[in-house]
Amino acid sequence: MKIHSISFALLGSFLSASVCFAGTVLGGATLPYTATVHSGTVSPSSYLNYVSGGSGWTGIAAGTGATNEFAYSVSDAVSTADHKAAQFDPAILFHSQSALNSVIAVSGIEHGWNASNTNEFWEPFEFRIFGCTTSSLSACNEQGTITDIWELGVDDVTAYKNGDDWTSQWAFNQSYNYFAVFSGDVLVGGNYSPGEGEIDALAAGITSVPEPSTLALLGLGLGGIFFSRSRKSQNLSSRK
């Protein structure tokens, strides 16, 4: 029985690993639910197309500042993860050729960044994403839930690399071809600036891959269960 307790304790360690916990905290930002935090970057494979919306402001989001302001169209700014960001309010509507049940929101941080996300901590999460049954904003009824966060965003190489940190993946209960990015946030005690949020791009979601340390814990836990079952089988055989 002690061996069983150890093996299940190890499995429990995997399930409650530090990369995934209820009330996920990222510096000053606290989510109201569980999300998996990845320490590296994410590589989206395809991006959604701009349909309409946005305030008209665009620029390069560099984390602690913005450059090339108003130099791009909103469509160009949100076409891919390139640190060109667009401001919403009105909401920005996107379209995907394929129906999706998750999307990656590439953040566009253009001020307030610091490495621990304790300054303007709401900047990477200054929006709410909805799935829409048609191209009308009135048909955007399901708000997504953040399931994954990549601390280093998409880019960790260029001079503007901090601008997409804490990029997030949003999941939905059903699949949609249209998604809208609205002003607001899902943080506990959020402190966003209405009408001043920016986003770099919206991409198709991916299947989350556990961190190596998480996989190691899973292997250790499963190994413990296998060992305990083998011992039990040997004990039963010896009693016959």
C-alpha cells in the first residue's frame, strides 16, 4: 500500500506541476482559471484574415514603446506575427477559412513591459476574444478561455522581441470561422485601459505540448504505478 501511495503522489505532482495551476499568476496578472504557461516561444502555422474594425492606430509594438505609428493599414498590421500591431475599439473581426475551436492571440505590447510582468501587467491580456457564428459582431456570443500562455511570445530574437511576450491561446466550446477581439480583459481585478488595447495577430490554435519537466514527472509517475503493480503481481504469485 505504501508503494501505491508513492506512485499516486508522483502522479499528483505531475497534475499540479508549477507550469499549470488554478488561478495562474504571471507577475501582476492573475487569471481566474487554470492555464498552462510555457517558458519558450510558439510558432503558429497559419493566421486569420482581417475583416473589419479597429481604431485606425497601428505601429510597431516594441514592449516599452511604439514606432512607425499610423504607418500601416489595420489589415497589414494584424496579418501575421511581425510586431506590427493594431488598436481595437471598435472590435477587430477576423476570418478563418477553416472552422477553429482555438486561436492564438499574438500580443502587441507597446508600453509598460518589464521582464517579470509586474509593471503594466494587463498589457498582454488587454482584450477578450469571442467566437462568432457570422460576420456580424452581434453574432459573437461565446467568449473564449485562455488555456496556454507562451512567456516569450513568437519572437525572442529581434530588437522588438518583448512586444509579443505572454502570447495566449484561447479555446472555445465549438468551432467558428469568425472571431472578434474586443476591448477588456479576463484578469482578476483587471486594470486595462479601455480603447487602448493592441493586438499583433490572430492565428490558428495548436495542440499544446507539455514542458520537458512536465513530461519527466509524468514518466516518473507512470513508472511508479507500473512498479507498484509489478510488485503486487509478484506478491500474489509468491503466495500461491
